[in-house]
Amino acid sequence: MIPKQVGFLGATAAIIFGGFVTLNVASTITPGALRAASEAKRKKFAMPCGVCKGKGFYICKLCKGNATIEWSPLYDPVFINPCLCPTCEGNRVQRCLNCLGKGFD
């Protein structure tokens, strides 16, 4: 059998802990929901990006979509190594720097 004071203390602790959990969940979800709502509204009325034409990505300018570049540590025409493109990391496309990949200005 639990004494009355210990039961009251446990109930109070549970209420306080539940309040903290509720505040934590609410403060985590609310900014994300507000950000998503504002992005949706902005996308609805915004003009498409002129650089990527609304896609958010374009062909890599360094490797020109080949995923590799010819590189030599020293300028030596005898040893030219194909290396993975450092800009697109082999994906052949890069994120638009004008709209940061969103597709609209």
C-alpha cells in the first residue's frame, strides 16, 4: 500500500513530466509546420527560377554531365587521371545556386 503523500508526489511528478513532454513535442512540430505552410504559399505565387527553369537542378558546369573530370596533380600531359567530379560528386547535376534547389525565386 502506497502512503497518501507518496501517491500525491508521484501524481504531481507525472503531471509536470507530461507537461514538459507536451511542450517539447509542440515546440518541435510547430516551426516545421509553419515553415512548410509558408513554403507552400510562396511556391504557389512565386515565379519559376530563370536559371534552372523551375527544376531546382541543372547539368554540372564543371564536368558537363560526364560525372568525371580529367585531372593531373602536376601539369603533366603524360599522366591525366579521370577523377570523380568534386562539384556534383558524380551525380551529373548540381543544385541551382540561384534558388538553392527550390525551383522558384
